[in-house]
Amino acid sequence: MRQTRAHVESGLEVLLATDIPQVAGKRAGLLTNATGIDRRFRSTVDLLQAHGQVELCALFGPEHGIRGDVQAGVKVAGQVDQRTGLPMYSLYGETRRPNPEMLTGLDLLIYDMQDLGARYSTYIATLQYAQQAAAQAGLTFVVLDRPNPLGGDRVAGNILDNAFNSFVGCHPLPIQHGMTSGELARLFAADYGWPEPLVIPMRGWWRTMRFEETDLPWVQPTPNLPTLDSIKLYPGTCLVEGTPCSEGRGTTRPFELIGAPDLDPFALAEELDTYQLPGVVFRPTYFTPTFSKHAQQICGGVQVHIVEPDLLRPVEMGIYLIYALHKLSSAPFNWISGAEGKYFIDLLYGSDALRLALDGGAEVSDILATWEPALTAFQERRRPFLLYGAEEE
């Protein structure tokens, strides 16, 4: 029987409570954001600066900034951190990779952020780019590990085709990868021939745990993922970003509200109900985004309600959702343009196969069937890099 609220110590808490010779007295840069906290909600920045085990010399921030105050897609400027007086370098501005000047004089580059559990997260690309820069500069790359909020026992979706490599898909992973940041760093090191990262593992976490089953505090990792329900749906509903429909940005329920101005919410809910998708209910509704797609326009659509979390299969649900939106569209389905002349749906999906299949009239079952051989191979590929078992030890 599953426990609830199991005691879990983050990699940060383990580091602060343990003498680790590899970091003692070293000059460190810290890559973090608002999710870098201990169980008393104290910032990793403040804790490391006060602790004295390392000499904190520079701060690095991902998309949304170190304090999590910047909207999606908005460039973040480098500056001096007002609280600490440390230089604060943006990895979502003029550059997305630490350059040699930023790393001068450092011995370590420490990463401490809460990942989302889905391949689309730009935090994965920032992790990979920072790890590469540390390897090239001869720095030790340290990951203070945190839970995968979706758990570590499930993988789902297609494997990214490197021809569609981007900041929202930087490595051949499935959409729901079931790995922690520390495990991903170990996989990246092996795949690219980089030095093994120093991962400070959690204590008390195992693969079948969801975030709400830990006693760790939750801080939203991005401005548009405010709740654990939005995180749980994100591996599926994020795909709507590649369509002409709203994914709920500009509302209080992003990635839970889906719709468009010309969409009949009752027809969409009825269509989705015919698929009998486990764990969710689609409630017909209207909503008006305040920004992003269809800002200030009334949209008809659905709110996706999670009713049985253990049954939810978000990636599969997302494919059915896109299929229904495509089917019910009253106008030509104009896929959103992305970077480098590619459709954004192709960058999110990591392939043009989904778009071409739906435009060609394929059934969802045909699309899902293409995933299995590669997913099986990925399960084996990731095995040597996993740090946590399937149950409490």
C-alpha cells in the first residue's frame, strides 16, 4: 500500500547536512531559480552563501529568471543580484550557454532546480548546455537532485528525432522520460563523453512516488504551471501550443483549459468522451485569455479535470486531444510556425510524424503503436543511469 507524505530529503538538504570533500572550499557558480529551496522555503542561494561549505561566486538563471518572475519566452537580462551582490548571468537572454568568461575562476557549477518531468521543459536544455560548458571549462558539474514530479516509473511518447533538436527538445528522450535531473545528467555525460557529474542524490525518494506523496514543499516551477494538476497534464496538453487553439495561457488554469473562439465546447467534450480516456473528465466551458493566443476573446473549449491520478496517461491523452481539435476545426487547421522554419508542433513532438499523420487522416491508435519499440529500447538505455529503486529500501 502506498504511503502518503513520505519523508524525502532533497539533494540540497543532503549537501547541507553532509561533508562532501569534492565541494569543500571550492569556488562555485549556482544555476537555480525560485524552486531551489529547502523544506522551510529558504533559497538555495542564501543557504549556500551562509553555509560556507562552498564559496558562492556567481549566479546563473534559466528561462523565467532566477526569481521566477519573467513570463515564458521573454529574454532575461544579466545583472547584479540585489540581495547577495553576486553577478547574475542569464542563460535565457543573449546566450543560452555559460561562456568561458562567466565561468572564469570557478571550480564547480552547481545545478539546483525543480524539473517538470516532460521533455519540453527548457530546464532540460539548460541543464545539458551548462553541463557541456562545465566539461569544456574543466569544472566539476554538481546536481542537487530533486523529485521527478510525475514519478520515475512511467515513460511515454515518441523518442525525439535529432533532426528536430531544439530548446524544447534537446536530446533523444521520450516526452515523459521518468528521470530526475541527476539521472539525466548521468545519461548526458555518457552520451556525449563528458566527465561524470557529481550528483547529490535525494534520500527517501523512490521511483513510484509522485510529488504530493513527499513532504517536500512545492513552488511552481514556471509562471504558467501554477498547480500540480497543471504539471500532471503538461506532458499532453503542452502539445496544444503547436496548434491554433489556446492552451489556457493567460488564464488561471493554463494547460488545464483548452479551446478556441470558433470551437463548440459541448461538441469537443462529447467527442473526447467517446475516447473513454482514463483518469480525466472533460468539462465543456468558456474562457477568455488575458494574454497569449486569442487574448481578450471568448474561447469555447474544455477544462481537463483529473479524477483518478494513478490512471492518467497524459501523453496519450494529449494526442487524443489534438486529434479531436483537428477533427472539429471549422477552418483549415493552421499549425503554428516555430523556429528555423519548422512547425512548432514538430519541435514539441520531436518529429513531423504527428502532424503528417493527423493531416493524412491517421487514427490515434496508429500513432501510439509507433512508440513502443523505441520506448522499450529507451527503458533499457536509461537503466544504468538510474539512482533510485522502485520502492523504499
